[in-house]
Amino acid sequence: MLNDSIRYLTLAMTCAIAGIALLPNSVVARELQSGMNSHPVNDPAEAERARMQWEDGFARLGMKGRISNCRLMLRISYDDMKDESYGAVCSFDGGNQPRDLLICDDTLIGNLTIKAWGYGETEATVLSFTQVNCPGGG
């Protein structure tokens, strides 16, 4: 019994250090099992809808300003649900100096999440951030 507890703790620590999730009940494990698909957003109208939704979410939180220059935008869809998530790196100008933010949102539930620093500007970073913070179905 103690050996099993130590083994699971070691596995959890290894996953946390490596930045991956292998535990069966984790969000990422559920998504990988459920058939997640990631696609770059190349349609300007689709990108604009996501940007406007994020801007509206910011306004509801009292963060007045403009989101612009969204890049590395991804749409994540799931085979077994009608939900999808969007993630991107965008500029936010709230009246001070503009800054880049990593942003994601689950369109069905509305899990708007931002990260203001400490991220790499890569597609893999946008994907993993969106998977963990804005999974389909909430």
C-alpha cells in the first residue's frame, strides 16, 4: 500500500516537473483520450470573433482596453462534444503601455484565462495552455 502511494506520488511529481499530465483523471489525459484536434485559425472573420469575445470578457472583468495583434491563434475541437476552445498570444492596450498576453477561452462555458508573463511564444505553448486552462466542456 505504501509502495503504491509512493509510486503514484513519484509519477505525479515527474509529470509536474516535465509539464505533462498522464494521470487518468487529468484534464489533458481526458482530452487526449477523447479525440482532441488543434487547428491554426487562418480565417480573419473567425479570428476577429474570438478577439471580440475576449475583449468583451475583459470588459466584464473591468479591464477596459483593446486586444489586437493576435497571433499563433489555435482552435481546439473535441470529437465527442460540440464545444471548442481558442487560444492565442495577443497584445492588450489598457491605457498604459501595451503588453502581450497568452489568452484562452472555452466558447461554451466561457473560461477566459490570461497569462501575462513567463511563457514562450510558440504554438506548443498556446496549445498546452489552452488544454489545461480552457478545456472543452469546462
